[in-house]
Amino acid sequence: MESNMSKKILILANNSIGLYKFRVDLIKKLIIDNNEVVLSTLDNGFIDDFQKIGCKVHLTDVDRRGINPITDLKLYKKYVNLIDEEKPDLVITYTIKSNIYGGMVCRRKKVPYAINITGLGTAFQKDNLLKKLVIKLYKIALKKAKVVFFENQGNKEIFVKEKIIDDNKCKVLNGAGVNLDYYSVQEYPKNNEVTRFLFIGRVMKEKGIDELFAVMRRLYSENYNCVLDVVGISEEDYHDEIDKGIKEGWLCFHGYQEDVRPFIREANCFVLPSWHEGMANTNLENASSGRPVITSNIFGCKESVIDGVSGLLCEPKNVDSLYSAMVKFLNTDNDDRIKMGLEGRKHMEEFFQKKKLLLKLVIVCLMINLEVII
């Protein structure tokens, strides 16, 4: 974008950690191209970092998982006031609450906006009243969107099938991509006595934690020499299960860590048996670092793995399938494990390089800005 085309861009998101970790390169690029970038997000870290690169930040409380209509109405009004105050030329939204209520306000105010579907969330997992409500809200919110970005083909197909958005407004990217320099290839662990499996993410049922814990307990009881490192916050009440796993000897719990690379370095294999994802960034980060990945055979996970070459796929919500995949890895010799990790790195270089995906996204934003000018 040239300087005479600079615009004020407002970005709506539900938390500052995810926004910084996965979108900061896009934000920096928009600023370098002489755009003014304003952020609206919950403060759970990195606010000072955003301000240092030139962003104006509005702290906004977003109840990510709640369905309280009064709380959501407050968020809607917050976005109304924010757009009235900032008068942006373009609004970019991330995550369900920001997508829906931000999209509704932009439609009402006739402000150009781009929506990012970073995952379908719990609401789409069951055919119930909540799903119908969310679909209805999305139809209202996305009706006038300039473009809707998806992180995997499966999510896009669901939105088109449900007639939430027309196919010609959809663009599929391979998630936010992965920074190949930051997640560089790590030397594979030389200790062959103990296999260290690694999980990074929110400790919750929908990430497949129940299945993963059940398999680890089974492997340990069968005298497989392996441990599980868990890095992340416990969003649901797993404290007793975590304490039990630690006492039994197969679990090491590390809580939230700002830099996960030291844990990837010590790991033999990354495991994410998630039920649903937009695009699992942790799969990409581990594959980029040269680690084999075991993950679910679902959209948002399977794209990051060449089954049997760079990792292994298992069926979601299926303890036996996950067990088979992890046993297969345990019976794989060290040289083949190293080869799997390096194949994963090649796959990241070809399809998930952040710089390539960033260029695509900036080009679309440029096209929207051109339309604004016209």
C-alpha cells in the first residue's frame, strides 16, 4: 500500500495474547504501509508491545465463552461507540463475539469490514438451539462483509452449506501461518530411554485432554517408558486429574509459558487430539521445529501432517485410535522419528510460511481499501 492510500484500520479481537502471537506480523505490515492501526481487545498481555509498534489500543472486555445477553449487549454498544469515535476506513474482526457484534455494527454503520473465522467453536458441535441462534446471528453479521477469511476448507464449506455467506466472498488461508525463523529446526533429543510427548494449549475437554490422559495412563500401566509434558492454562477443572497424573509419574504440568520453544526442544513428539480447530497453530509450530506430530483427522489439524510421513493422524474422541497412533510412534526408531520431523519442516516451508500468507492477506486488504477510495 502506498502512503497516499493510507487508512485507519480498526481490529476487533477477544484477547490480546492470541492477537499478538498470531497477528502481530500483519499489524506491523499495515503500520509499515503507513496505515493507522487501532485495536480493541481484552487485556491479557502484550498491550505495551502493541503500543510500542504504534497501535492505539482500546481495552474491551469480551466474555469469550459466555452467552449472557446483557453482557453481549454491552459489547455491541461498546463497538457502536468505538466505531463512532474512531471512524475507521476498514474493520478487521477475529473470533466469534467480535465477528458477530462487530460485524453487526459495521453493517449498520456502513463501514467496510473483513471477518476472520478462526474456528467454529463449541456452538457448531451439536444440532441444537444454540447452533441455530449462532447461525442466525452470523447471517445478520456477515451479510455486508467485504470478505470472510477461513483457516480451513471444512469451516468454509459449513458456512456456505448453512447459507451464512456466499462462496464468492470466502477466502481460505492456511491459518495464520508459522514463523519459520522463530520456530527453527531444533536438534532432536538424543535421550532414547524416555519418550517425551508434548501437549501445548488450553487444558479442556474439546482439546482431547480426556482421551490423551486416558492413553497416557494406559501406556504407563503397560510399562511404556514415556511421559507427557503439558504446557498451558487449565480452562476447565482438571486440577485433580493433573495432580493424579503427576503423582502416578507420567505427567509433568508446566502451566502457561510465554515461550514454548524450550519444551518443543526437549520433546520427541507433539500430540493434539482436538475435537475441532480453525488451524491448530501448535501443530504448525512443532512441525516447523522438526518434531513429529500426532493429531486428529479433522479440518484444522490434518492439514499440518502428512500421515505416516511427518506424523500420524487419529480419530477425534477415540481413545483406541489415539492409543494406536502413540504406540506406533513409540515403536518407531530414533532415525525414523528424526526423518518424520524434517518432513514436517519441509511441509511447513511449502504450505504454511507466514510471509506468504501475510502477503495474500495484505493484498486483499489493499483491494478493500481501493474500493473504499472509489
